[in-house]
Amino acid sequence: MYPAGNLVKLAPTVINSAVAAGDIVFTKQEIKNAVSSRGGCSLLTTVTAFIEGAATNDDLTLLFFDNSTALGAAIDDPASDITADEFRTASCIGVININGGTSTISAGNGLLYSNEPNQSSSSFGASPLLIKAEGGSTSIWVAMIQPAGTLNMTDTDSMTLTFGFQYLD
């Protein structure tokens, strides 16, 4: 295994059109080897996202889960379509918000987003984020919601995410 931690890349399937405020950008995707041992813990220290075709500095909200249970709403549906029972069953273990106004640079016909470890007191979801996998698993799951504005996608593979984990066990 990886003694100190791991970098995991993920290319979620997204829709090839605009995603409006409050909509789901992508549903749960598995992040394998987020922890080093089954049911273990790690720190999610960095998140980098490249979004091809993105032209505005929209915020991104990543939700993390310890199981693969469906959220109850599909890509491009409003996040408000997820019921409280569905959200509890989905088992959210954390959130990271990436501030598009201060945490992006233009790159390769798109925007490169990076999380900030020290956000202002009015921000939420800063890293590092302590995560724990469900017993018997080394994976966690991630979904994304567009909190405000409109995020434009050029095609279904417009997004690449890289997660940096520091193993704790």
C-alpha cells in the first residue's frame, strides 16, 4: 500500500450543458483507497478540480459519504429533491466547499480549482477533512452540488478531480 497517503484521480460523468444553482453536478462516485485499512481513517488534505470549458468562478460543493447508497436524485436534478431520509441513509461524513472567487486559475481552456485549508470564518467545509470508511471498506464516495450560479460543461468528461489523502492508520 502507500505508506504516507495517496493521490486518487476521478473523472465523474457529468451532463454536457449548464448546471444551475442548487443542482446536482454528479451523483455518488467511489474514491478507492481513501483509507489504508478497512474501516480506517485518513485526512483529506487537498482537492483539485479541472473543469474544461468553465468560464466563471462558481463555487463547488463536494459531499463525502461512507457508503454507495444512492442519493435519491439524478444528475441535473435539484439537490432539494433529496429527502431527509434519503440523505440520512446516504450517510454524509463531510463537506468541502471550494471558493471559485479565490481558488481558481485559468488553465487549458477551463478553470483549475483548488481547496483552501484556511478559509474565512464565514466559509464552510474547509480542509483537512477527517474521513472514515465504512467497516470492511477502504473506499468513500463523493457527489457534487452547484451551490450558486451556473456551471457550464462542454461534454460528459469535462471534469477531473484529484484527492490527496494522508493516512492515519
